[in-house]
Amino acid sequence: MPSPLKAGTLGLGLLVWLALGLAAAQPYRDAGLPTEARVADLLERMTLEEKVGQMTMIDVARLMGTGEWDRGPLNETWVRRVLLERHVGALLSGGGAAPVPNDPESWAEMTNALQRYAVQQTRLGIPLLYGVDAVHGHNNVLGATLYPHNLGLAAAFDPELLERVAEKTARDVRATGVHWNFAPVADLGRDPRWGRYYETFGEDVLLASELVAASVRGLQASGEVAATLKHFLGYSQPLTGRDRDPAFLDPRSLRALHLPPFVSGLAAGARTVMANSGSVNGVPVHASHELLTDLLREELEFGGVLVSDWNDIDKLVSVHRVAADFGEAVAMSVNAGVDMYMVPHDAETFTGTLLALVREGRVSEARIDEAVRRILTLKLELGLFESPYAEVADAAGLVEEERALAREAALAGLTLLENDGVLPLDEGERVLLVGPGADDLSMQLGGWSIGWQGADGAEGLPPGTTVLEGLRAALGERLSYLSDVRDAAAVTEAAQRADAVVVVLGEEPYAEGAGDSPTLELPPAQLELLRTVAAADTPFVVVLLAGRPLLIPDDIWLELSGLIMAYLPGSEGGSALAQALLGLAEPAGRLPFSWPRNVGQLPLTYDALPGVSEAEPRYRFGEGFGYTRFETSRFEAKVQDRSVVVTLELANTGERTGSEVVQLYLERPPLPVMTPERQLVGFEKVRLEPGETRALRLELPLARFAVLPGDVFGSAPAEALPGSYRLWLEGRSLTLELP
Ligand code: BGC
Ligand code: BGC
């Protein structure tokens, strides 16, 4: 009898031998081979049906409950039909498509169960790629920490902070067995009426480009999660301001404004790109060879996976009317460059149609192989063949440790826009808190939170702190909170008894088209509350929980003692706001957009071309201050190789620790094309103790000085033209000669 130890060793030896034998027989399983060789081997073995399955992505709702749009346990019949009969290789949880119960462990168990079908029951054992929109933390999961939405993160002007947030998000995503994150949004926020404005990093091309790159670096840091640059290209500026309405963008703005954040995300290594659902200049992007192949593949040399957006091939027939039937639409889109279709419901129709198209020669096998090669490469590079499953225990601990980072991120973005001295609130003051956002976590979180359209509380809310909870913890008895504000006399009386009033207003959560706002107005009940508070003659501070600038009527604006833009600050927005209001920490954000006075001014951006007649915003891009003062000195600049090197000294001359965002703007000389009066060419966030001075050095690549010359119909390649430029730092400027 062999000893148990020996038997174990023997068994192990046998296993290793078997595994090695299998790998030798199936090179694609051999992790020691180069990815390219593994992909080539696998592709060789695949049937056309299997290939087309890899190009298909289905929403997990299809595999749950009844197989329609309800949730519930996995539905064996549908799982088999989709994964085994149709060979589907990718799944997603669209907003809200979470397991029941919606906790991190159940997510890991669900993705593992699905993965087992793919790995153990399909002929070649190709693992699934599972995608989600984790656009501010792992936001579909109850129990996850939700960070501020991108607009608030942009206000922090801090790529390093964003990178940390993205890294944590990716870790959470990976812990639940998800390897693909449809983030970051690389669309520039040029129109606040658009329902997805809060998903952007604001209006400025440099800020957005730097933040997109930071986000990609953070999301992909572990190598186990793929980021997605979305939505390529020109999605964020539909002419009407309404989501997915037609966009008309001249080639120069497309290249100079909308493209650079994508270029920057690609340079940071983004593995996937998602196409724009809408149309640009009369061509739906899902059918645009010029955008999806000539520009993205040939010019920008993108080698990763291009995924469609939700149901958008179908929309070539049903919305855009450029194809007579679904077959024509699929041919157009796949031939234009889409590698994977986010179907998301009906796997049979898409796979059946694509197979027929290949057999009829309307889509070439070479094109199929190209798409599948990219998809398999992605799966291999993410390590899916080696470790397809999630550790359920890793998923369990998603919650607590990230709350501090969520608070830090919220604070970093809070933007103080008005302060007549009321802030920070003094110790000993009696404070009245009112407003629909005062005790509403769901408003802090915004859309894409638990549900697609936001958290409705039906299954509970993720952990977090509201403004009421944050202030009560600090102020105790000195805080009074009036939840019912319908009785104006009661509000007036309570306001008059207080030393200061904090009014938390804003928007109910929304996502995509449901959030389009043609007026940018506060709801009438909120305006009425503001007028009541203003009439009480007690200093009052307005806090806005909103995904966009909202219009503040002049009469109220003139009465404000303080105004903090909080954006959609996430789980810890309430504790961050309490700290900022009380001066325990500083609101450290700067506006990532221009705040309009009325909608007639739109589109309103600080970098508008000269000649715009109503260009004076309520608050300008980059505006915002804290509780201390800064002074700059020794501002100098010189041209060195292909950059401009700027040096300066920054001093905190106030009494508190605080952060400043150094902002350098360029004013170009008269050039053959019009250029904005000012354009951000460099920024840096610096935190200083009172009395501290720091020497700073910023290197600005000359590419930031470039323009796209050329006449109306064309744009010549970007070029930094010679001349005498001015560089602005706050109120002062210096001249730079470019040779
Ligand atoms: C959105 C995308 C998102 C996708 C999956 C679409 O409606 O436009 O941004 O990634 O749904 O949820
Ligand atoms: C999904 C979202 C998706 C949207 C597209 C919703 O049903 O949950 O993820 O973005 O449809 O319209």
C-alpha cells in the first residue's frame, strides 16, 4: 500500500502530467506561449458558429427569471440556449441587472455559475467576458461604495486621486467576477441640457484628456479588468441637447475637441472602445466606416475590441433608417468596424443573421476572424483562461475600507462659489437644515446607482451618509432639521430662530435621455422654498446636488450668503459636505464647466470662439475657492525642445490648510483660423499648510499650443504656429515667442 502522502504526490503528478499533455495538444491553453500563437491556434479550431457567438453580447436579464426583463435565479433553459446553443461569449449587466439578492457574494456566485457553463460545458472552454457600467464605483451592487460621478471628480482637478478611485473600482469589479468596465466616458461635456452631462469630465479638452488617461490607468492597473472609452465619437453634443438626437459637428471641432480625450485614453492603453449610439453629420456612427475604421483603426492604430452600444445595430433600421432590414444593418455595422454587438436580448436573431451574411458573402470570413482575434486576445490578456472564477470571499469585503476614499474624493470636488463670510459655520451657531436633498442618499448618488435610473430604495440603499447624518453627528442639538417644508410660515419661523440655514437642493436621479433638461430649471417647489428662506433674513447657504449647472434666478442669487456645488457626490457626499460646511475640511473643487445665466446662452463654454455675444457666465470654468488665500510669484516660462517650461512659486498666505488649482491659460496671437481667447494648457492641484510656499514646475507640451489650420471644409494637421503668445496665470501674463 502506498502511503497517503505518496498517493497524493502521485495523484498530483498525474494531474500535472495530464494538464501539460492537454496544453501540448491544445496550444491555446498553454500560458507559456505568446498570446498571438494561442489566439491563432484557438481561431483555427473554431467553427463559424462559435466565432459569431464570440461577437455577441447578451444582457444577463435574458438568463434570469423568465428570460425576459425580470430578475431572479438563473434560468437553465435560457442559459443553455444562449451560452451553449448560440455560443455567446460575452454578457453584461446593464444598469440594474443584478442578482437577487443584490449583494457582492451573490454577484460572484452568479458570474461563477455562468462562467462554469462556458469553461466546462462548451467544446473549447472559452471563458466569458462579463461587462458592467461601474461608472462611479461598482455602482450596480448594493453594499459597494459609490464615488462621485465624473463631473464631481473632474472638479477635483486631480488625476492622481482619480486614478486611485479607478483602481479601487476595478478591484471591486474583479472581485465579483467581472472583467470589463464600460468606463470611462471620454465624451466632452459641452451641453448641460444633455442627460449624461454628469458622466463627463466637463467641458475642457485638456482636463478631460488627463482624467480619461488617469481613469484608464487606474481601471487597468491590475491587468485583470478592461476599460472602455465611450462613446466614440461626437456623442455628447447633439444639436438639440437631447440624448441620441443628431449631432452636427464640423471636422475641426471633432478633431480638436471631441477626439483628444479618446486619443489620450488610447495612449494610456484602453483595451476597448464603445461606439456612439447617435449620428454625426447625417451618418449613424454604428455605420460609419470613416469613424470606426479609417480614424479609429488606421489613423489612431487602435488594436483592441470595438463594442457596439445597446441595441444600436437594430436602430440603424428602427431609428436612423439607413438600412432596410436587420441583415443590411448588421452587414453595414460589422463592415464599418463593430467587433461585438451588445444585442442585448435576442441572441438567435443576431447570430443567425450574421451567419447568413457570411454565407452570402456580404460579410467576409476575414472580417469575422479579425473581430474574433481581437476578442480572444482580450480574453487571454485579461488572464481569463488561467483564472476565470471570482473568489466569493474577496467579494464579501467590498464595503467599509473605501468610505474614506469616497469622502476624500467628494471633498476634493466640492466647489465653493459664493461665501460672504458665513462659511465655515461658526462653532456655537444654531443651524437649520432644509431641502429635499438634506436626507436623501439617492439624490447624492444620481443615476447609474443600483438601478439604471438611480436607487429607488426598493431593495434598500447602499451604505452612505446623508447631509443630515453628517451635520447631526457634528452639531448634535445645535442642528434642527425641518423635513416637511410645505408650510412656508413654519419654515420662516424656524429660519428666524437659527443663526444660519443650509438648504440642500438639486435633482432627482436620472440616466441618459430621461435626464435631458431643456430648461436647466430647479423644480418650482424648490424655488419657492428658496424664496421663503431668503425672505427670513437669516444668512443661508445653498448646496446643490446636481448633475449639471442649474439656473439660479437673479433675485435669489443676490441674496445668497453661500453656495456650494456638490455635483453628485456619492455615498459619502453627506459627510464630506458636513465637514466642508463646518470647516473641518476644505471644499477643494473648481468648476469643470461654465455656468450659464440662462439657456439662451447655450452652448456656453469658456473656450468659445471670439464673437459670441452672450458669453458672460454666472460662474466661469475653473472658478471656486476655499477657506484660505494663495499668492503666486516668480512666474516665468521658456521654450525648451518641444515644450514650454513654466516655473512659479505658490504660497498659502491664509490661516488654514488648503488646496489651490494652478491654472495656466493660453492666449494665441492672431492666426489664420479663429482661436479661443483663453485655453487651459496646464494645471496642477497643490495642497499647502498655512505659511507654506512651494516652487512648481509645469511642463506644457507644445502640442497644446497647436491649432488646426485650414479653411471651412477641411482641417489641416495640427500645428503650433510661430508667433507671440501670452500665457496667463490668474491676473498676470507673460509673453512667449514661438519660433
Ligand atoms: C449606454 C452605455 C452603456 C450601455 C450598457 C447604453 O444605453 O449608452 O453607456 O454602457 O447602455 O449599459
Ligand atoms: C439598461 C441600461 C441601458 C438602457 C439603454 C436599460 O434597460 O438597463 O443599461 O443603458 O436600457 O436604453
